[in-house]
Amino acid sequence: MSLATRRVAAFVWAGMLATPLFFAILAVGRPPRPEIQMPEFGRVFVWIALAVAALAIVTSRALPRFVGPRGEAAPRGALAFARLLIAWAVLEGAALFPLVCYLITGDGLLFLATAAALFAHVSLFPTEGRWANLAAQPLPSGGGKGRMVR
């Protein structure tokens, strides 16, 4: 487990966290134009955004366990990085979706869904313990060794 790989992961983590934060600042700083606003969809989008955030939080915790190398074994540091990257990407999408909905509806409650996804993202910082845990998790079973199940 290379310390350099974990440092790169921390840099990527920060970049992926900053993207929704900067987009939120832009969304708040530039309110939607009235001609494109659809406030009647506000509550529906709030519920959809909350559902997307909840699903993303669950997926970001469950999906990385199934990630493993095909064929030859990969270095454990690369495996931990790939698993974290997948989790972060899922959460970043879930954080950006409510912000786009905010631009359409102008409903401030959508920031709750963004905050939930960002909190989950913050909780996945690549600490030394988390890094070692993800690198040490067993690889997914080979099953059919790349063959489709019929």
C-alpha cells in the first residue's frame, strides 16, 4: 500500500468534493431566470433528490466490495483507490443532481439532498485505516472467470 497512492487519492477526493461545492455557490449566486423556472415541480424534485441521495449513499457503501481485478491480481493500493473512486463518483453525481433541480425549481430544500451526499462523501476520506481496510478486503469471487451465465 503505497503512501503516494493514498496521497493521490486524497487529492482526487478533495477535487471531487469541491466540484459540487463550487456548483452550489454558482447556483446560489446566480438565481434561475424566471422564464425557465418551474416551481410547481419543486416538491416532486425534492423527494426525487432525497431518494437519489439515499440510494447513492447505500450504493457507495455496497458497490465497491464487488470491484476487483480481472485476471491477474492488482496491487492492493490500486484496488483501494479504484473502490474509493467508484464510491466518490456515485456520491458526486448524487450531490450534483439536486443542484440542477434547484436551477429548475428554485426550491431551497434541494440543498438538503446535496448536503446528505456531501456528508457521505466527507465520511469516505481515505484515512490510513480505511485505506488498509479496503485494500485488505477479499476480492470478489471469480464465479465463471469472465464467462456469461446462461
